[in-house]
Amino acid sequence: MAIKSPLINVMQGAVRKAARGLVRDFNEVENLQVSRKGPADFVSKADLRTDQRLRDELGRARPAFGFLTEESGAHEGSDPRRRWIIDPVDGTTNFLHGIPHFAISVALEEAGQIVAGVIYQPVSDELFWAERGAGAYLNDRRLRVASRSQLDDAVVGTGLPQPGRPDDPAYLAELREMMEKAAGIRRMGAASLDLAYVAAGRFDAFWERGLEIWDIAAGVILVREAGGRVSRTDGGEDVIGSGSVLASNDALHGRMLRLFREARERAA
């Protein structure tokens, strides 16, 4: 059985408590008030309530830590080295359409490094978690990335860019290349869970650009602690905050970077 640190217990307790209200909201989704932030980008009362519950619970347990959340922005704590990075509902569009594929994502950043992450899918009661140097887990089961080494055996997750993004042609070139080479492409609509699925070996790889730090912070440490590799889609190592992520095992990583580079050069 996995031995959880006090920090992980705090994070898991917070997401589980926040999820109770989120599941109630999901069961009454047709009654939620919804507003639009941008093309295909929504916010609901459920996002805001979950954000508040998480900040309340985490703030009570670690009052000195700061926050960076999708819905309420940055809040500096008395400890400037540590902050929670929160996405209260990753997959809001799925949530609002009654699709049970969404998650609560919480990471802890310490001195610029992600040291712990929790991703909770409340409908399936799947709790993915990792702490630096301690491994990655699904509930109490240790996770390892998949071992497939050939793209024609691989199922690869991705996320479609929002309309009008300047990097659309490059992404579409990457997508065409992957559609020809991979066994399957999946677009699930929740980047945190896509990364958790790579850590769990359900996806062999995942790539996307145009993401926010709260979309990927917890997932990045999950993949790394599960033995995977994470970089930007151009191979750069400064993933957190870049909005660009490629996650896979070692065998596929170099192949995908090479394919992406060649695809972008042809699209230029």
C-alpha cells in the first residue's frame, strides 16, 4: 500500500471535499449559470464554487502558501517560495454538456519547481497523485508509463487549438503526421487527465500547445514520477508556463519530436 505524506493527505482531502459539491452540480448541470470567457471557453458557478472550496481547504491546512488558480488568479502568501496551482474544473465544456470526463487538478510549486500533484476524476473516483521522488499512483496502485516503442502500436492523446490561433497550421501539420503514423488519436477535452492517462499507461503519449500552467502542472509531475519524459513540443525543457507539452515514454519521445519538427518545416 502506498505511504502518503502529510502533504499528499492535505491535497487529497481538499480535492475530495471540493468534489462533493462538484458532483452535485454535475447532476444538476442544466440548472447552472454559465458565461463565456472566449471561443469554446466557459466558466460556470460550479467552477467558481469548487475554486473557493479548494482555496478554503488548502488555506486552512497551509495558511502561508500562495495560490494561482484559473478562476481567481494569483494570491501571494506569506511564504513566497510555495504556492498551490489549481484548476477547479479541467474539462469544463465536457462538464457542461453532461460528459463525465473532467477533473480537479492541484499542484504544489516550491521555489519554481512542481513538487506534488493530484488529479481527481470524481465521477469515476479515480485519484491520480505524485510527489517528487516518491512515485506516481492511481488511488493506491503504483503507475508506470506504457512500454510501447513503435508509433504504429501507440494511442496518442491531443488537444485541438482554439479557432484563430496563430500556430494552427503547425499543429495541423503535426496532427496529419500523427494520424498517418499512430494506431489511434484521442481528443478527450481535459489535459490534466490526458497527462494522468500517460502516467497510467492508458495513452502512450500526449501533446498539445496553448495550454495554461494549471492545465499541466499536476500532470507533468505524474508523468515524470511514472518514469515518462516531458518536454515542450519543440524539445525544450521549460515546460511549466510554456503552454507546450509532449509527454510519453523514452522510446517514443525522440521519434515524436523528430516527426513534429519535420511536419512544421513542411508547413512553414
